[in-house]
Amino acid sequence: MNFLSHFYFDRADTNCYHILGIVLPDLLKNADKTIVLHPEKLHYHNEKVNSIIKGWNKHLEVDRYFHSSDFFLTHSHELKKLLTPVIAGSPVKPFFLGHIALELILDNLLITTNKITAHDFYVHLNGCDHEVIQEFLTFAGLKDSSKFFRFFDGFKRDGYLHTYSETPKIAYALKRICMRVWKDPFTDEHEAAINDAVVKYREHIYDSFMQIFDTINSQLSPN
């Protein structure tokens, strides 16, 4: 799941470090795909750091349920089939695109149906002190955190997730994600066709998308 979908499950939590933890695995991956940390079983004397670890574990649990769900398997496959002819000539793998497109559609639907707001999400991230985050990263084994903090500060400053409320921007968000792997993933024609396909599929799952959040909620471990 993407950032805002993870946030949905803990949207009522007031602990900014827990909220950071539930998205930190993806933030680190986006900052530098070579960063690999496994703090899942660690325990620390600072409760703020422990809150990040608990959030991290929640992220792993949610992703585990999501990626093994019939909802994910069905809809990512359908999107793959829908997008395969649309991106003919592109180096992007259709399975990858179907996977990411589904996650972005879910984020968009959560915002546009007023289940969450991107504003609340960013308020939590902005409430976290760098010193505490650094303490966690050092404890988890990251030797150089400079690249992460450059990305994290830019991520907060840009507020890019606000654009997920604009359905036509989903195709552009997909392009940005694919550009981390492929230099020139899509032509303008690809992007326009992807947008049409994504908008169509969003309407297809509009009335049923909450089932995956309800299903995962019923499976999550008690806090």
C-alpha cells in the first residue's frame, strides 16, 4: 500500500512518531533503494523511537495482508491487462505498473471520498524531530542518513501527496515512480492513455474499494 493508505489505519492516532513509522519503510526506499533496515524485533529505551518501531511493524503487517489479498491479486492483474496494450513500446513492466496504479487509485479514493486528508498526514510528519528520527536510524544500523533527510525534508516541503486528490494526476504520479527505475518510461501519448485507463478503473472500483480496508482492519493485531 502507498503512504495515505497506510495512514488510513492509524488516522486517529495522535503519536506523530507512530505515524512516521507506518510510512518510514517506503520513505527510506524512495530516498535510497539501497537502504535495507530490519528493526522489527528491536526494542529501545526511548519511547519515541519505540513508537517508530511499532509503526514500522504495523506497515509490514498491513502490506503482508494487502499483497496476499484476493482484492490485490484480482485488481492488480486486471490493471496489468488493461495497461499492457496502453504502454506498448515502454520499458516499464506491466505487472509493476498494475501494482503501483492500484495503490495510487486507493490513495486517491481515500482522499476524494473524505476518509482522510493529506493535510493531517503532513501535520504528523512535520511534528517529528530530526533528532529522534536520527536516533532511530542509528539504532537500526544506518551509517549515513544524509540522503534520507534530504529526501524527507523535500517530501514534506513539496507536499506532493496533496495532488493525489486530482484524479488526472495519478498518471503523472505513476510516471514519477517509474522514473526511479527507467530513465524515460513513457511518452506523452503513453501518459494520456494511462490516465484514461486509470480513471476508468477508478470508477470501476469506486463503490467497492473500502472492502480491502475493512478486511485488513479485521485482521490486524490489537495495538
